[in-house]
Amino acid sequence: MKTLRVDISKCTACRQCELACSWHLTGSFNPAKSAIKAFVFDTIARYVPYTCFQCDEAWCMNSCPVSAISIDAKTKAKVVDKDRCVGCRVCTIACPFGTISFDSATGKVYKCDLCDGDPSCVANCPTGAITYGDVDTSSTSRMSQWALKLTDAYSVKEASL
Amino acid sequence: MSSSYTNRLLRVNLSDGSIKIEKINQDWQNKFIGGRGLATKYLVAETDPKIDALSKENKLIFVTGPLTGTPAPTGARYMIVTKSPLTGAVACSNSGGYFGSELKFAGYDMIIFEGAAEKPVYLSIYNDEVALKDASEVWGKGVWETEELLKSAEGDSEAKVAAIGPAGENKVLFSCIVNEKHRAAGRSGVGAVMGSKKLKAVVVRGTKGIGVNNPTQFFEDINRSKEILKDSPVTGKALPAYGTAVLVNVMNEYGGLPAYNFRKAQFENAEKVSGETLADTRLVANKACFACTIACGRVTKLPDEASEQYIVSTSSRNWKNAGEGPEYENTWAMAPLCGVDDIDALIKANWLCNDLGMDPISYGATLACAMELYDTGAIDEKTAGMNLAFGNAEALVKMAYATGYREGFGDYLAEGAYRLSKRFGHPEFFMGVKKQEFPAYDPRSVQGIGLAYATNNRGADHLRGYTIASEIMGIPEKTDPAATEGKAALTKLFQDATGVVDSSGLCVFSTFAIGLPEIVPMINSATGSNYSVDDALKIGERIWNMEHLYNLEAGISGSEDTLPKRILEGKIPEGPTKGMVNRLSEMLPEYYKLRGWDSSATPTEAKLKELDL
Amino acid sequence: MNIKVKFFADLRNRFGKESACRLPEGSTIADLFKQVELPEELTRIVLVNGKSIEGNMNYGLCDKDTVSIFPPVGGG
């Protein structure tokens, strides 16, 4: 199973992810209807792309009274079936992260569906701030960067001399 | 059929409070594309070039291009077009950030403001809900506080705000309009026009989105451009790492970095305020405008001790917060040009310019002029209110406050270097053209940019014909900065091509890697137009001539296509460019000829007919 | 000959800010690049005493020359 990962040190707040996602979801360039948003915290100079990371608890799915949200067999994403959705918005209240939203233009909710396994935001992020990788091993590369730093700290050979 | 144009403009009359939606003139859109070209056409058609720029007869136009708001790389740009109170010429001032794209998502290509309000107002736009609202709570406040308060008042943290600060309200002649707190339509005093109309801000939120005419072709075109931008060492590496501030050392090594009000062309302490030093010691992040894959924006923080320095009590700002800038132009104008080498004073003065809403290039240049007046004894400490010696970092910061609020000597600085130098009996200390101060390249060391300065329609300016790309950086091809041969043709080509880029909604920095052969197809697939590169260049030439005709009618004649005596005759005193002057007379006649103008810079009948003007 | 070499922008990460180089009489820019192990494609602006070599890698150096080297840059 793969997951979206975010490296906020690489985000420049260009919002190409919002354009790519809204195109995928609505067929127009419309950041307001994007499931991923790049938040700008200007006073602390931090830029954070944020979206649904497909939690296991799946409050959205479990709160839906008409079973409009289900788990995609291939990607394991929680996906909204627009034909079943009745726009009651209970899922938007149940999700503690705010990552499922209501679109008044369609009367349905929308969220990240992982683009059927080829996330558009990942493909269009110019800096690699958003990546899509194996959920069990994708922390390892970050860990290894810090492991490397330990090699600066001291050399075992020198210490034992 | 879909298009990335919304084809709608908002016409807001501030005198009677009326707000109308109009269809964009399709004939003009075909002839001028959008952005700078289209808005200038509206200005030309609807106003008399002889009006007073600060009167209610002037119009203030916010305009986007067809690629603004699309994922075309650097598709963020919008322009402010109006008559400049600094120069009396046509003003087109470009800004990035997120405001322009948000205006498109709300469903508008352009806003035209007419007349003037009795009391301070702001325009609120949320898709089709457009209203003028009372701005008395924010009038008098800085841009940053204004943005926070108005977003709160509108109940929308994602709204985008373009505002003036105290400088615009006080009609400082080089005040500007700022969006997202740190991005500015900087030059030519467009903020003063907004202030004269008692318009404090525009707040916009759009949820309609835009489409494109041929999505498959469009994605192919933009992806190709994105690849080129990524692979280019300039747009893919140097600009994100160092911003434009990398040029401080470049121009200094060349002997083309004007210092001490152009008395010299090198600054002995350039390294202390260089892009490298900024990146190593004060930079905390780099940032992009909307849809930009370059991300040249500088985000900086002051060390704690520095954040306490030179504060004036009217400040309600938190100096410990991160802020944006400085880039090359503002670094140059407020440090080497003034002999200042204190990077923290520079950062703070730049932030003040952003929050007060004034052009740091003109501010630094005007201060440098004042410093030369002080140095020669034409003004003393009593007149200035403080020591204005070259190099005084405290003066750099304190005078920024004084200028924005028009207090004490700041009231004179607020008039710009041209009027300041005349007031104190030394017009020869004004370093600029058509009453606008020079930007950051010494025209004695770089011949072509001197011709560009002398002939650019909005006065001394580097962006409307950036020959530096060729003369210094070798983009697209290297030319010898010290040579005058071929510079007339080079300047015309840059000016015409830039007209297209400025009308498209893209950022000129995209042209460090892509050119019209990549940009024109993006416009076509986004809108359904069918321009060739030649068509586009002709449009660029048409835009240039239209702006020029406006200036001629405004009373700015060909005799003003010149450079100050210090540039034409005052040889650089030392360094690698010692002895150089700008040899304008070797370039200007050929330039007029190539433009199809007579010796008084008037376009011939034949040229006007050819351009359909 | 004694040549002073100044490096700028990201070239500093690899080469530091300044280097003193000794080269035989009649050396060119190409010879200098070879000695400091600087691939030409990493550079775009090369100045000798503030004058651009205009892409001429055979530009001849003299004793006490200062060479300033920049990677490709852009600006405004």
C-alpha cells in the first residue's frame, strides 16, 4: 500500500498541487475545489501542503448514513461515490482533520482519492515536496539522512585509538 | 467553448458607487492579448493623456493575462495600468503573488476604477457578490495589518488582498500597491493614484475556477515549458537558491554596480549585502508566486538584536516575524547606492517599504540623492532632521518611516529624486529618466541598458527592455556590454517581446529559459487564439507604439529620451570600467530608425498604419 | 604567474570564496579551469580584472590577474 508523504521544507507554496487536484476532481482549474491545499504560515516562513492521508479510523466512511464512501481495492483510498452521496455533510463534521469538504456547486462532498494510484499533485509538484511511496518503507529515507549525520559526530575508529 | 479568459471586466465608479460587469472588448483582446496591452488600450481609449494623475479623471486598472491562474509555469501575474503621478507617463506596474489568479477564479479578467470616493472604501469581491465597503477602520494602517483586518472582516482567511499603506494614502509619488503583504506593483507611483481615489484595498475570493480551450494540447505545451524551466541552471538552480540578489556580486565585479548616487560603479562592501551573504545568514526559505516553478522569492528573518534597532514608535509590526525580500533591485537601491553596508538595516527598510507601500527602488534612489545633497552641503542636519551622510544605516530605516508618513524631511523625499534635486538647487544629482529614478545597472558600463533606460515608456526602468539578460548573462546570446553596435536592434527586440510576456500573465523571469516559441503556443491552447510568434512580436510592437503615443500626447517629447549629464559625460572614476560613459548618441538615431520614428521620436504614418494604430 | 580566483554563488559550495593559483607563463582560462578542476559547463560569466572573456576559453592570463567566476544567473 502506498501513501502520500509531505516534506514541508521543500514546499514553496506555488499551489501547482491545487491546480492539478482541482483539474482531476472538477475538470477546471479551481484551487477552492482542490482536496489538497498548500497553507502559507507567512510569519514563521512555513508552507504546508495538507490533505487526507487516508487514515485507518475512516470517520468519514463510518459516519456516512448512505455508505457513499468506500475503500478502493487497489489504492486503499477512501473514495466518495458521488451518485450515492446525498450531501448531508455529516462526514465533514466527523472528520477531525477537515480534509473532506462540501462543494455547494455540486451538492456533494469531495476528498483526496489518490487519483486511482497516480496522484496528480505528486506529478505536478515542482520541488518534490509531495511524494507517493510505500507506506511501510517510506520513512526509511528520512531516517537515513539523520543516520548519516551521526557519521559526522565521531568516527568509531578514531575513538578507539 | 472554454477559454482561460473570463471575458468579463468589473467597472467600479468610486464617485457614484456604481458597479457594472461588462464584456471585454473582443477586438481589443485580439489585438493586444490581455494584461498590459489590453489595459493600456482601455486607458488610451477612455482617458485624456493630459489629465492630472491624481485627479478623479484618472483611471486605475487591475488586469490579468490569459495565462494568469492556469498551471502554465509562472502564471501568477497581474498589472496595474494608469497614468503615473511621478512621471506623467503611462504606468504599467507588474505584481505576482496570488491576487491576480484569485481575481480570475472569481470570474474577472480586469477591474477598472473610475472617479474617486468621498470617504475611504475597499472593494470586496466574492464571485458575483461585489460591493464597496467602508474602509475607515483600516485607513491609516500598514498593508500587513490591513490585510489581516480585512480578511477577518470578510470572514475568509483565504481571501487575497491588494492594498495601499500610509504611503499611498499620503500620495507619496512612488507609493505602490502591495498584495500578500510583500508582493508589489512597485514602480511609478500607482499607489498614490489608488490613494487619491480613497480606495484602500481590493479583497477577492473566487471559487468559480477557469478552463482552457484545448486541454490536451495545453498540458503538452505547459509540461514542455515546465521541463525547460526545470533543466535550466538559471530558473532551476540559481534563482531558487539565491534569488535575483545573486546579481550584487556580478555587477560589482563588472564595475556596473552604481554606488554613492552614481558617483562610482563599484561598492567596496558589496559582499556584505550580496545574495550569497543573504542566503548564508538571513534566508529561512524561498517562496513562489502562484503556479511558479522557479520560486525566486526570498524569505528572511532578522536576528533578535537587529529586530530591536531603529524602531520608531508608530510601528505596530512584529519585527521578529519572517518577511520577504530583499531582492537585487531593492538591495542595490538601499545599500550600495546609499553607501550602506548593513544587511539588517536593509532588510528592515525593505519590510518598511512593503508595509508602508512604497517602491524601494525609488525610495533608495531618492535617499541617495538626498545624501549627495547633504554631502555637498546643499542641505544640512537641521533641514534633514538627522545626519544624512552616505552610509548611514539609521537614516535608511528612519527616513523610510518619515517618507511613508510624509513627516519632516520625509515630505520632500516623498516627491522623488527629480523634484528633490530641483528643490535644493542641484537638478544634476537626479539619476533617472522622465522623472523616474534609475534601476540597478550602471548605463556607463552597460551600453544597451542605457538605451533601454532612455527609451522605456514608463521612464528609467529595467523590466520593460531587460537587455542585461543578453549583455551580462548571455541569455539568449551574449553581447558585449561595452559595445554600442547592435544595441538598438537588441533593445527594440527585448522591448517588443516583453510586451507579449507582460500581456500573457506570465512572469518575465520565465524568459531566462523559455521564449515566445514556447509562450505563444500556451496562449493559443489556453484561449483558442491562433497567434504565430511573428503575430505576437507585432502585437508587442503595437503595444510599445501605443504607450509611446500616449506619452507624446501627455507632453513627454523625444527630447526626454536622454540620460543625465553624469551618465553621458561623467566618466566612471575607477575600477574595471574606469573612464566609461554611456554613448547614447551612437545608439539612439538607429533605434528611432528601426522603430519607424522620425528624429523627434514621432511614429511615421506608415508605421502607424502597419501596426493598425 | 600568481592568479587570484574568486568564486560566486553555488560555486562557493565546492571551491570556497577565493583561491590563489600558480600557473605557468602564457596560461589561459582553459588551463586555469583544468588546474582547479572546474568543468566549463558549471560556469557562465568569467571576468578577468572585471572584463568578460566573452566565452573565449583561450583568453590569456597575466601575472597578478584576478579572475571572477559565476555560474549561470538570472535577475531583474
